[in-house]
Amino acid sequence: MNTTATSNADEAQREIAEEFAYFSEWSERYQYLIDLGKQLPPFPEEHKTETWRVHGCQSMVWLVPSGDAARMHFEAASDSAIVSGLIALVLRVYSDRPAAEIVATEPDFIQAIGLAKHLSPTRSNGLAAMLAKLKGYAAAAGSSKA
């Protein structure tokens, strides 16, 4: 996983698409997703509460925002290996960015790497719920600045 911060969300999405292009089989892409999820930083147990839970996900997912409109940071975790990998991708695109960029960035990487076709409906709904929650936090941070 690329741990150096890319200059913007679009660049991060391009890099993700390039990485997934190396794998011809979906089994390899799923394994890569699982590996990415294993590289997530440890998530504090005290954050695994209803307050931070993302509803709409079949698995348990927690998302904790910090920072302000100038630079928002997100921590997240899941009890599912594949969902943890999705979290790793989402955080790479959206974490440590200005709130306005987060709100304006569409998750094009999902289509670019073919995820949209290969996720179950419940995982797709969960990913959409996580993105909506993350963008909601960013929108709130952006409006509190005004």
C-alpha cells in the first residue's frame, strides 16, 4: 500500500486503478483487498461504539472523523476482511484532505477497478453508506467553518 500521501484524491484514485490493473483475476484482486485491510492501523476499541457505527453495512463498520475543514482525518475498522480492504481504499482517497475536496470527490475508483460489478448488493450498500457518512462528516466540518 502506498503510505505516502498523494497530492489529491484524484491522483489517489488513479494509483488505485493502476495497482488493481496488475491483477487479471478477481480472486487476486480480492486477496489484494484483504491484504490492504490487514495494513490498516490499529483501531481503538473504545471507538467501537454505536456513536461511530456506520449503519447500512452488513458487517460491523466504525468510522471516526477528526480534524477540521482544512484537513480531515478518518479512522475506520470493520469485522470483515474484504470490507477492511474497502476501508483502506476509501481512506486512501478521502482521509487527510480538505473537507471541500472530500465532498466534491466522486468515488470513481470503484468503477475503475471493476468493484461495482463484483461486490454483493449488501457490500455495495455498505460501501455507499460509509461514503455517505464520511462525506456527511466533511460537509459538516466545511459548513461549521463558514
